[in-house]
Amino acid sequence: MKDLIAGIVKKIVIILIWILIWQGVALLINNDIYFAGPIDTIKELFSLFGSSEYWLTIANSLGRILAGFLIAFAVGYGLSFVSYGLPIIKDFMGPFVSLIKSVPVASVVVMLLIWFGSDNITYVIAFMVVFPAIYISMLEGLESTDPDMIEMARSFRMSKLKTYRYIYRAAYMSSLNAAIKVSIGMCFKACVAAEIIGLPSLSIGEHIYMGKIYFETKSVFAWTASLIVLSIIVEKILLAIVNWWQIRGLGVGVRPALKLERYLKDNPPLKPVDIVLNDITCSYGEDEVIKDFSYKFEKGNIYFLIGESGEGKTTLLNVIGQAFPESSRLFQEDRLCPLLTGLGNVCIVNPIYTYNEIGWYFEKVGLDVTSNLPILALSGGMKRRVALLRALLADGEVVLLDEPFAGLDYENKEKVAYLIKELQRDRCVIVTGHSREDADLLGAVTVELTH
């Protein structure tokens, strides 16, 4: 709280210092035709506040600017997804986006006035300024999405909506916020500049132009100050809406017992299956990691793939995961959604357990579900246990666990082994590791991988 107050006081002091500098420059020039000081500007603003024409002008300009911004935002937002999914559309849009991003507003405003008229030019200018910023930032954010997280979503059969909400949105939100901050100010400046040229009736640009014509410098300053304040307020409101929308979309619910029962009636759990591999060979470049590997992993058993690093344990799990896409995975990396809580990360994969059951398993691994801490606040070991619970509680025909005992002491290894056996549900469970003691804890069938 003290830091917040200190920050506010600091901003106020900085603003006051700039106002004093402004007043000092005005006193130095001492000519209100060339330069209006803050006192004259504030007086002019107060006189404008009492005029209905002032508020009508603000409403007209603000309405046109916001409408143009929102149209450009919607088009840029939507087209970024289309371009991300269809590279041919991205290539097709490239020259157009580069063109409108590079063309100066002043060089085309006359032609735009001829084509669209002074009353409609604001919408076009807003689109030219905002669309490239939103489109490019969104596309860069989508393309920066971690491919490992996308693979995780596919492995757990997350719907397209969930993948968008919890993975893609987390990737592009920072880029989108930055684009809004940059584009909203540019949009206000460019649109008012176009109004000064086009002179639509009852617009901020018209009043600034008339102030210049009649040497009413304080009026120009007053309308400019109004523009700056409007831009700041709109930016704050838009960012608040975007952040609220982001947080609102992160809620993940757990089905109560009755809803879970109805869900399982319509979506029965996947049936465990055997895994039969014949003559599997995998190479990385010229290095042969797995050669002519054949084995039958039977449902109802736990198997422990043992071997040194580089022997192909993770590679073999990847092969099985590709052959059996409806599998539950614990990857070498945790691959948790950073914006969700531990409970949320488990629940996005449609666990076939009730809230109380999930909470019980959280407590069994030392995670207090009632605290509902975000993943970013958890330690590395706690994240690993959340990732393990996600794999075990999810519905999958097989369970693939890549080194679930890594970094754990013996006591925690016992807890993990208990959970794996408790939540096996007659499925084929394949675990990787380096220690035969870990295999013994699971009572697993050991499968040794060697070159």
C-alpha cells in the first residue's frame, strides 16, 4: 500500500514539475498569441466546459475515433488468427499491411477526402493506423506460442476453445496490450490531424484549425489538452477491459458429483489398451537412438523404462504418444499453463473425478488445493507434482510418465509411487527413470533400453 501511495505521489510531483516548466516558458515568451501558459489554458477549458457545443464536439470526435479503432481492432484481431492458421493468407496480407503501415497519413488524406468525404475520413484514418499494429502484434504473439504447450494440449485432447483460452491467449496478451498502448495514442493524433485537414463539422480538429486561423492560441491549447486527456482515459479503459476479459476467461470449474455422473454417462471413460511395438527404429541425424525395438506393453501393468541419458527413453514415449494420441502425459518439462492455478491446470484436461476427490489427491502430494495458488507462485517441485496429478487424473487409454521421480527424496518418491498405483485404473502405465529402486517402489516390470 505504501509503495502504491508513493508511486501516485511521485507521478503527481512529476506532472507538477512539467506544469511549472510550461508556465516558466510562457512567462519567458510573454506573448499569449505565440504561446499560452497553463493558467490561460485552464481558464479557457473552464469556459468551454459550460458550452454544450464543447461536449457535442467531444462526443462526435470521440465516437468517430472509437468506432474506427474498434473496427480496425476487430478486423486485425480476426485476420491474425486466419493468417496464423493459413500461411497463404499471411503471405497475401503481407504487402497490404506493409503498405498501409508505411504510407504517411498526410500524403493520402486528400484522396481519402475525395473518396469518403470529410465526415467519414476519421474511420478510414483510424483503420490505417490501428489495423497494422493490432494485426502484426497479434500474429507475432500467436507465432511465439510455445510448441511444447500446443503438443501438451493435443496430448490431453483439449478442445480448440480451451487451447485458445489457456495457451494461445497467454502467448499473445502482452503483445496485444503493447499494441493497444501504441495504437490508441497514434489513432487520436492521426484522426484529429485528418479532421484539421477535412474540417468535419463539430470536430476537435475543426476547433483547433479555427483557433489557429483567429490566433486564439489558448483555445488551441485547451482543445489539445482535451485530446490528450481523452486519449489517456480511453487507453486506460480499453486496457482495463482487455485485462478483465483475460482474467475472466481463466476461470476453470470442477464438475460436482451429479454433473460428473451425467458427463460420464454421455462420455464414458476411455478403455485401457495394450501397446504393441514392432521393430521401432529412431534416429536424430546420424545418431541412432533406438534400433529394432519390439515389445508388448499390456494394460493393467506398470512398466519402467530404465537407461542412461540418451538411451531413447523419452523418444520411445514420444513414439507411443503419437501412435496412441489419446494418452495422458507427464513430459520432461512441466508444461503447465502459467496463468492458471494448480487446480486449474488439472481441471482443463477434463478429469473424471469430483472436486473432493481432486482435493484429496492434491493433499496427498502436499499441495493445499484450498489456497488455489497460481502456478507462477509454486516451487519447481510443486509444479512437478501438479503436472503429475494432471497426467494421472486425466482420462487416457494409456499413461506415459517421463521421469516422475526426478529430484524427489525417498519419502516423496513413496508418495508418487502410491499415487501412480492408486490412479492406474487398469491402464497401461509406462514410466521412465534411471533407478531400479524406483521401479521396485512401483512394483513395475523393468524394460532396459541400451544401444
